Amino acid sequence: MAAPTQIGLSAYPALRQPKPAAFYTLLVATGLLNTLIAAYFFLRLPADHHPSLTSLTIRAILYVLIGALAGTFGSWFYWRRPTSPFRHNPPIPFRLFAIACASAWVFVPAVILFSREDSPLTCVFSILAAALLAVALRKAIPVPPRPPAPFPTPTLFADTLRAHPRRPQGYLLAVSIYFAAYEFTQGWILDAAGLLAICAYTFAWLQTLERQPARQPDPNHRQPTFRAARRLAIVLLPAILVTLYSLLAGIEHRNRAEADALLAANGAPTGDNVKTDAQTPPSDTGISGYHSIILWPIAPKNDIVPPIPQPTSLLAPGSSKPLVIQFTGPYYYFQPPHTAPSPGSFQVKGTPLLHDFQTNNFMPLVMEAHQSLGASIPIARCREIQVGLLNGDNRPGTINVAVLLTDSAQPNNQLLLERQPIPSTEPQNFTQKPVPVAETLNFPVPAPAKIRRFDHITVMFFPDEVNYDQGSKVAIQQFQLIPR
């Protein structure tokens, strides 16, 4: 008979369980790392260059929720691992820990959005989030009672004679601050923000440790959870507003960069062809980063331009032929309450068909075309003004055009001709145009007018309300003045 099998039990060393303090640090780090990953991969600026404030507010709320949920999931994953010391009988419930940490995670989306434009606000809100995290964890994690003193200490000169222990955290804070200052000056904003966040967390953690009274763990954890939820509710609205502001700043920064790249790609002139005021900074509420823009048409090469007729021959009495004037003036782009471009306007050559000018705020964009005639024309001799234009605008919405006649000798004397819609932009005629369409608008000139003569023609564009913040892609070709 075979001997029974002998089973030997070998003693394997038990897995070393991490200490609660170290595991808390791991949970916070994994939550923040998960939030940063989610922010980098999922938090983007809207594709629309001019989104509405409502859509941006909704996007800001979603981004804040994504930051909070991403950090919660990252911490929960390690909280429920088999090696976790909190898997069974945790000192605090996970909901309390997650709510406490969420008061800092909600600011991570704004920090990431600010860092993409190298804004100094990245450091500001990193410090704020780190300090809030340290304070919230101190409030949530129970502090063990201090051991009693082995013998009574004398009260006389006790505070003066007590030697304070040296803490290595002070050296860490000093070195981190110096490195953060260096990285900030070098333009490494996100790295500097990370170091400053570590300093803020460490400082807030030590400061609250000194002031935090010893307390026994609450078995129900109702009051700590309520207080943590109240703190989260208090910081939730500021986090949404900060994220909304980061979206607005990011869209402005992107639109400005794309406008500069577009001007460069379309052959933006340099030297004498571009006139800008170096002392005038880009506008915070301007057009593509500028207060205003003046667009000069490009003169055709090897094209002989006939001289402008003498004043005596402009629609002289007895003439029956229309006077044709090629458009050679500039286009003005500005915003209310201004009525003209600023002295430091950005000037570039091109036509509205080549450039796409848009505002980076919620103010309407005014577009005008100006043509100086060089001589006065009597109103009594002009029966009609025909404006020839090229329409390359493929955005739905009617574009109305008005003509303003001005006597430069008396600028207050003006005659506004009745506005007319561009036929191809009307809803019943609208189609996508592969090439610009040539069209002509007829503006009758009333016989009894309040001005006697004019030497300047202004063409004003009034796009539909949907396109109030974009320049119309319509170029003026010529004017025909029909004699009376």
C-alpha cells in the first residue's frame, strides 16, 4: 500500500501593506494624473471661432465634470485593488475622500487650458487647487490623538527655550520655488506651475497640521461628508467661471494666431506696404487681435490706369455717357462705438475675397469700402450710381449694401442712398458659389437732395444677424455714375 502523500506547507512572506499616509498620497497622485490625462486628450477648444456664450458655458460645465469624474475614477481604481489597505474597513469612506479631492480636481481643466496659451494664470490656479486639496484632505482625514507628555513641562519660558525641530520640507519648498522661478522666466509655464503646486500643497498641509485639533474618527462620517460636499459646492461655481474664462482666452489666442498666419500666408506686405503703430498694443476686444484693420486692394500688374478726368469734365452738362470709376480705395474694419479705424490700425493688401476677418468677441464688425473721387460731382448731374461687385460669400444670410455720398469740404453734408440686398444672398437665390459672382446694384440719386455735390463714396455692408461678427466676402469692382 502506497504511503499517503505528504503535503508540505512552506511559509511565504506576507505582502507588505503600504502605510495609510503613503496610500493616501498614491490615491491623490493617481487621481490628479488621471485628471491630467483626461484634460489633455478630451478638453479642446471649440471648432467654431465665434461660439455663443451659452455653448461655452455648457462646455465649461462639462469640462469641470470631466475633471472631477476622471480624478474620482483614478482614485477608485487603486482604492479597490486587492493590495489596498482600504479595501476592507477603511478609515474614511471613499465618497468622503472623492468629494474632498474633487474640490481641487475641478480646477485642473482650467489649468490645462491656460497652459496651452502659456498664460501666467496657469501658476495662479495651480497654487489655488493645490492649497484647496491640502485643506480638504486635512478636514476629511482623521488626525490621531497626540500622545500625552511623559512629564509636565514648566510653563515659564517654555516657548522660548523649546527648540523647534528641523524639517526637510523647508529645503524642498525653497528649491522648488527657485526652480519654478527659473522655469517661469524660460517660458516653461506648466513645469513652473507643477512645482509651485507642490509648494502650495506642502505649505498648506503643514500649516493645517499645526492648527488641526486632534479628533477621533467619526464612525458615521456624516458631518465630514456634509462639510466636504459644502466646500465642493462653494468652489464649483468659481471653477466653472474660471474654466469659461480660460475657454474665452484660448479662443482669442487661437483666433489671433490664425489671423496672423492667414495674413502671412496671403502675402502680407512688409516694410513700406504695412503701416502699424508699434506703440499701440493689440486690442483685447478687437478684430483678430487688432483694434481695427485697413485692407488696401492690390493694383493689377502691367495695367495702364487712365488718369482721373479733370473736375470740369466729371458729368459735365450735356454729357450722356456714364462715368466709370474703378475702385482703388481701402476697406475699413472696426467695431462700435468707434466710427473709423484707429490711428494704429493694421494695414495689409488684398481683397475681402482673399481674407477672412472675424471678431474675437461678441461685438459686431463694421465693414466699409471708401473711394475718393478727387473732384466734386454735382448731385444735380447724377441720376443713378451703379455699384459693380464680386460676391464670394457662401454663408447663408442676406447682405444689404448702402451707399453714402459725402462732400469732404463739408463732412457733415452727407446723403445716404437707400440700402439694397445683394440678389445672390437672398434666401430664394442663395447657392454655394465655386467662384465669385459678378453683380450690379443700382442706387437712384434723388433730385432734391440736401447736398449739392460729393467727392467721396462710402459703401457700407450690413450682413444678416447670423454673420454680424464676420466681414462680408464681397469686393467692389467699379462705380458707374449715370448722368441725369
